[in-house]
Amino acid sequence: MVYVEQGGRKPGANEKLAILGAEPAFREPLHVGRPNVGNEERFFERAREIFARRWFSNNGVCVREFEERMKSLLGVRHCIPMANATIALEIAIRAMDFKGEVIVPSFTFVATAHALEWQEIKPVFCDVDPRTHCLDPAKIERLITPRTTGIIGVHVWGRPCDTEAIDDVARRHGLRVMYDAAHAFACSHRGQMIGRFGEAEVFSFHATKFLNTFEGGAVATNDDRLAERMRLMKNFGFAGMDKVIYVGTNGKMNEMSAAMGLTGLDCLHEFIAVNRANYESYRQALASIPGISLAAYDSSEKCNYQYVVCEVDADVFGLTRDELVTVLRAENVLARRYFFPAAHRMEPYRSYYPNASLLLPETERLCERVLSFPTGTAIDAKDIACICNIVRTAHDRAAEIRATLQAR
Ligand code: T4K
């Protein structure tokens, strides 16, 4: 779409790459994480109602409706809307009484580790399973010390952790388990919606997520007492007018955000259908390119397909992941290196654990190989065909590209 309207090149015509001196394939940048909007008119109607009610925050009509709709979609007793997933993680961690050390993957967005560190709890990084990109349960046990209180798994790309194996380790060592499900809203695992695993699961509705509330998040749990603590904590500990019974913070979602969430929920199936179609287009077009392997989704489960992620095997493809990213960016395809660098290579963890990479070989390897492609409602099959042609041409002309990059 972009190249037709804005005068870029057509699919199949990109054997002359921008990195080698041609015009970029896309005049405007194609982003990973372009927000899905849904029915704008319906959002504005809700916004007008919010103005009319003069009720902008503190558990308003839209927030309550958003909570009800999430609860029924996920089949959970509570799904508490929050201001963003980072504060939702912080609140859930505190409500679950995590202390000392907590085992987390390093192959995640840094917010997972920060939510612990912010509360002076030490994130202990565990390696991931190269097949799932999620926490490797077989590597958890060796990291447990007398100070360990819990495990936080991350359902990376919406693909579930091995929750059964994690529960098993946790049970044997008396640890509590929660999940960072920032990527996994509307996904299922073993036929059950994500939101029901561990004691709590945290979703993100950041602008870049397939369902967004501009900024937002939620914690799902089936535990009434935990839910009650989290509700108090997200509202300064207020248990009624002028009555504070707990230490708290401000984790509340506002009404405009909830209105955006409701508008997104109205179109949820369309967003997923578009993501799935995009994923299929990438899968078919990339399948025959040597050295490129797309992260697969289990089609027997529910999935939001919001991330199209591939691994680049540099020896086979001819270029490294970073070189391919440079090629794509020259074409205005702003592919991202999620997650790079891994959390253990960011501060303050890098200074705390200078030798962590020795314990995290799979994380290190993945961080050098993964790449996320643009998807969502902002791009279409023709854009994807063009992007995949760029990748194929990059493979075909790898030697020339490498020489050009080295000469820079
Ligand atoms: N846990 C995990 C596993 C997570 O992935 C995240 C967030 C969290 C926890 C924390 O959730 P929140 O507290 O954010 O709710 C982005 C997002 O900001 C972040 O939410 C997300 N994960 C992470 C994977 O990606 P950046 O630093 O890469 O964002 P940025 O600004 O570079 O934007 C990404 C792309 O999206 C760019 O190409 C531009 C485009 N974009 C972005 C925004 C904000 C748009 O087109 N429109 C927009 O409004 O972190």
C-alpha cells in the first residue's frame, strides 16, 4: 500500500537495493508496533460520553466495562486494569510478597527485570529454551538459593512457557509463580486462556501491542485475596473514603485508555485475522530463503500473531542479523532486534553480573539472531511481499552488500 500511494518501488522490482544505491522501497517508514485503532468513530462516541459524565479516572464506567469484558474473554475471576504493564508487574510482585531473589529470563523486555529491581529484589537470570524462546524449566533449579522466593516466566511473542514444568519446580521448592504475559493477551495454552496460569499474569496494552489502550496493562488472577491486595495497591491503599489500610501507588487505568481498550476489543477478531494473514504471507514468502527461520505458532491454540519474528543463521543466509537489519532500514523497513541486548547486558544488571553471559548461552545466541518484522493493520500483503523480496535479494547479493558495508 505504502509504495503505491507514496511512489516507492513495486514488489519484485527491488533487486536494486537501497543499501547498494537505489531509492528506498518505501517512502514512509514501516514500523514494528504501529498501533491498531479499530473503529475510530466508536472511540470518539465513547470519548464524548466520558466528557459528558465528567468522570475521567478512579474506576469509571469504561474501566469497569473493560474489566468485565476481559474477565469473560479470559475466563478468570479478576482482570484488573492498570496504567501500564510495568506498574502492573510491580504491583503483582509486591502483592505476591516476592523478596530476596526471583528467577526470570534475560531474554525479555527490560521491564520484567526492572519491576523487581525497582523494589530491591534481585532478578536472577535463567537461560531460555531455544525452541520456545521462553524460560527453560530444566535450568531453573540450579539457580535456586535460600533467598529465592519466586519465578516469573515470560510468554515471549505470545508463545506460552512450559507452565507445567515451571509449576513442578516451584512446587518442589516452595516458590510462587507469576507470568509476564505482556505479549499474550487472547492466546491460549493447552486449551486454556493465558491469564489463568501461575498465581497472576500481567498483560500489556501499550500502543505497540495488538490491543492497545494508548498506555495500559492488566493483572489477571483467580485468587480473590491477591486481587483485593492489588486493587488496594493500585489506588494508594484506599479501602474507602479517607481510609488507607495499605501502602500503595497509583496504578489506575484512566477512562480514555479504557475506551480505547473497549474499541479494540470490539475489533479483536479482525486484528487477529489481519495479524494471522500477515504472518501467513511472511511464512510463505520467507520459507524458501536459506538461513531464515520464522518463529512458529501452534495453530491448535488461540494466538494473537502480533509478532512476526525470524532467526537469521548468518552462515547460511550470507549476512548477519545486524547486516540484514541495516539493509531493511535503508529501505525504510524498521525491523527491530527484540530483544537486544538481553536484560543481563543492560544496566544495572551488566555491572552486577559481568559474567552472566557464560550462564546464558541460548539467550546470547538468540539475541544475535532474532529480528521482528512490521505487521498489524498498518501494512498489507503487498508490503509484505516487497519486504520479503528485499530479504531474498539481500541473500542473493550478500557478498556485494557485505563489501559495501565494510567499505563504509
Ligand atoms: N514485559 C514485556 C515482555 C514487554 O514486551 C513489555 C513491553 C513490558 C513488559 C512492559 O509493558 P508496558 O509497561 O510498556 O505496558 C516497545 C514498547 O514501548 C514496549 O511496550 C514493548 N514491551 C516493547 C517490546 O516494545 P520500544 O522501546 O522498542 O518502543 P519504541 O518507542 O521504539 O516503539 C517501537 C516501534 O513502534 C517503533 O518503530 C515506533 C512504533 N510506534 C511506537 C509508538 C509508541 C508507533 O508507530 N506508534 C506509537 O505510538 O519498546
